Amino acid sequence: MDKKFLITGTVFGLLAVIIGAFGAHGLKPLLDEAARNSFETGVKYQMYHALLFLLIGSLNRKQFNFQKKVFFLLLFGVICFSGSIYLLATNNLTPIDFKGIALVTPLGGTLLIAGWIFLLIEFVKIKHK
């Protein structure tokens, strides 16, 4: 078990529920449908990766060498991807124009993809005993 993955997954999951509830109830009258859908996409991806963190954290640590790389790829991927979506979806509600960070979203997605690729490579390397 890897405590850092488990704690990160739990925090991301908790925040996804809180942010998702805030988006569904608090922001509903303030955002148009497209912005709400975008916000919801950020919440979904955050929750999917929260569950992935919990799964990885539950694996036998001795069997895998990828954990540090994957941890940081997924951590920054979620922050960049979901975080930028939250800011962009609520852009009209603040005096700050977040449109300048629009390129952070695909960067975050690329980091998430890289994390999944490293997982795939490690899982392919598993030797049956």
C-alpha cells in the first residue's frame, strides 16, 4: 500500500464531491448549459483519477517501479486539466479573465495520458508466477 496515493485519491475524491455539488447546485443559476457541462467534465475526470489513485495505492508496492513518475503525472494532470476547466467554466463570474490559461487544459490531459501509458507499460511487464 502506498499512503501518498491513498491520501491523494481520498482528497481528490472528497473535493470532486464538494466541487461537483457546488457546481450542480450553487452554480446552476449562474452558468449556461455549456459551462455547466464543461464544469461537470472537470469533476468527472477528477473523480475518475481519484479512484485510480486509490487503486494504485492499494497495489503491492514491491511489484512496481512506476509509482513516483505516475504519481506526479496524475497529480499535475488532474490539477491542470480539471482545475483549468473549473476556472474556464466560471470565467464570466469573476473579474479575472482565465481564457489565457486555456492551453493548460490539453497540457493536463497530456499528463494524464502519459500517466496511463506508464501504468500500461508496467502492467505489461508483470511476470506471471
